[in-house]
Amino acid sequence: MAGKLRKFFQEKILLVLFIGFVFGLLALISFNKSVEYTSTNEFCESCHVHPHVTESWKLSTHYDNKSGIQVKCVDCHLPPKGEGYLIEKARLGAKDIYGYLFKDHESFNWEAKSTVEQAQHFTYKASCIQCHVNLFPLTLSKEGQDAHLYYSQNEEELRCINCHLHVGHFDPNATHESNIGFGKDMQANIEIYDEPTPVDQHEDFEEKIPETPVSFEMVAIPGGTFKIGSPADEPYRDEDEGPQKEVKISPFFMGKVEVTWNEFLAFYSQTGAEGRSTDTEGSRTEGDVDAITGPTPPYGQPDQNWGLGDRPAITMRHRAAMVYCEWLSQVTGKTYRLPTEAEWEYACRGGTQTPYFFEGDPTDFSQAKFWNKIFGADTTNISSYVIYDVNSMAKTQPPSAVKANPFGLKNMLGNAAEFCLDWYAPDAYNALRDGVEDPKGPASGTERVVRGGSFKSSAEDVRSADRDFTKTEAWMKTDPQMPKSIWWYSDANMVGFRVVCEFDENTGNP
């Protein structure tokens, strides 16, 4: 009897195991089929209906190429199988479902989502390498060989999409070639100025650039004293903003807005040279305008295709800004230069000593504050003066978008960050004594001061006292030009600059 029971239970167990195996096998097959189905281009297209998907993808070299190989969406937007494929698929799938159910895709800023900063969250380096195993194929150009050699030497710090962002989704304005035609069609059939504007007193004036149709406004900044830096109790204060020191500033002129593309392209068209090596220094003769060597042609569109005109000129290196000032001084007969850090902050504050030159507390505007994350922040006031991450639409805006500060200057905070003349040091203010006149910062250094924040900055990073500095090595690593350009950064750098013009109180001349 015991043997019959044992045999009965064994048979039942075997049956259960067999049924379980069959169901498990069917479940595995169904799972694999569902993974395959949800990994097809058609399935991806059914959810991802934004304009950067199907149309731009089918125009790209990943879809239409000489070899006839078509790369699927998941080949780029998921890691290779065995390297976290299913985990990432589940994560992105959950995110897609949430967005599909609870968000309005029509309200998304798709242009911003197609930048390197955003794309790195949805494009996998391992996927690029899986297909492009050989970085040095026979068909690779000399420029490509140099760029890929540089990549192989800095592989831990670089991503393929730093240079190849648009191979998966075509952008007609993206190029790996030197943009020889950049700025050539700036303006035509417009009055050309013969002479610069004469100035003999300290008041606002409109500068005219000779032999161009370009002019710009300069604001007379009165002399005075102020406390540079921020008090120890200012919200979001960084250590390099102190200690506060009282500084005396002499009168000077400052550009009402950042140097615009119109202004920079006037310089570029008069001093740039087609086909020059990117690292050519160029000869110069003191006082000879024609001897000033300007930027080489950039790669791609330095304006990021946002528009030229009166938007701030960006992506040039500090060197280019310095040479621009040298050229402007030569053609106008005045002394133009970058502002010192003390001049910049004095002009930005416009006689105020609060976190901003307008009413408001950084904690009330900050999106990082827990309360503001839940209920939102009232950004009406800050948005009327500053182009920053909340209202910028992820790009620079023309000056008309904001109101001026008490001195009549626009976009001192936000829009494009601005180069200063000073070398950067985190303890620079320690070296200042109270009452110092027109300080010029450290005598030497490796990076330059950057002030004002940009369109990508948060409310806490566009305070009047907030300090930043150039990141030369990091910014140059994402520059596709070989050798690395002494004139241009890649789109990693969204810094521009503003000019000042010196004023001699004794002669009344700039």
C-alpha cells in the first residue's frame, strides 16, 4: 500500500513538474516574443510621436547608407544584450508609459531633448562600440583618424555622441567639416558706417563699427564703491564668494547687452581667414588692424541654429573674446576690453547689495526647494529680468526678452554667461584689502573668471555674487576639431562676453 501511494505521488509530482515546465517554456517564449515585438521600430514609433523620431531617423546615415544596413531604434537607445538590456528596457518602458498616460508630448521642448546633455541619458556608448568595433577603417579620413585617436586616448571621459550626435537623427546643419561659409551672408544693402562715434564725455552712446553696418549701445557706468562677494548668510552662497571686501570702481562704459552675433561677425568677416589651420597664431603688428588674425572657420553652427542677429555670440574661447576687444579698439580708436570681475559685479548690482538686483529671495525662486517642487514657485519677477532654466526654452534669447537692471544693462544675469578679464582663484577676495581701487584679480592662473550664469542655470546660480570659471580641458574634449581650435569651443560652452570701454576722468575721453 505504501509503495502504491509513493508511486502515485511521484507521478503527480512529475505531472506537476511537466506542466510547470511547459507553462514556463511558454511563458519564456511569450516573454521573448513580447521583448522582440516591443523592440521593433514600428512599436517605438507608435509611442514616440515627437518630430525628432521617424522623419529625421529615416534621413540619417543609420537608416540610409551605402552598406544598406538599417539600425533599429533599440540598437542605439538600449545597451547591448547582456549589458543591462532588459533592465534599461524596463526602466525606459515604465518612463514611456508614465509619459504617455500623464504628460502632453505637445508641450515638450523637443529641441532641447535632442542636445548632447539630454541624449546621453538615452544613447549608450556600449551600443555604439558594439557596431563600430574598428575605429580606424580604411575609408576613414585623416581628420577622422586624428579624432578617433584622440578618443581612444581619452575613452573614459568621452562619449561617441560628443562628435556624432546627429548620425542617428539627421540635422542638415550639423557637419564635421569646417564651416567656411559661416557668417558670410550677415547683412547686405545696408548703410555702412565710415567713422566710429566720437565720445568726449561720460554719457551713454551708440558705437558705430567702421566699414560695417553694425552699431551697439554703450552705457555710462558711474564710479562708486560696493562690497564684492556675498554675505555669509546669503542662501546658496559658495565659499569662493567671500570674504566680502569694499571695492572702489572708477567710471567706465559697458555694453548694454552681451556682444551679439552681428557684432562678432563684423569682426569675423574682417579678420577671419578661410582654410587656416585651427592652431595658427597669426602675425601681428602694433597698431596695424589688418595684422590682427581672427578666428578660423568653426565646425558646425556656433549659434546652435538658434539664430544670429542680436542674440549673444557664444562658443568662442576666451582668446577670441580678447582678440575681438583688440580689434574693436583698433577700428574705433577707443580702449575696449573685457570687464574685470569687480567691474562686472559692480555693474550687475547697479547699486544693490541683495542676492539679485531686483526683489526676491533665491529660496523663493529655486526649483531645488522641496516645497517649490511640489507646489511650484512664483517666478514672475525673476523671469522678467533673467533668462534662465525655467523660462529660456533651453536656448539663448534676444535682449528684448528681459528688462534692464538699475544701470540700464540687460542680461547681466542669465542668457549667456560672460568672460571676465581676471584669472580665477577660489580665494581671490582674500587678497583684497577694503577700499582697494579697481582690482584686477590674481596676476596669473590657469582658468578665467566667468560670471552671470546662462540660460541653463538655476535661480540659485544667477545671483549677482555667484562665481564660475572656464573649464578649458573639459570643454576642449568635446570639440571635434583636430588639432583643437584656439578660437572655438564645442557646444559644451555656452559662454559669451560683454565689452567695457575705459574712460579717462582727467581728459574726458575713452
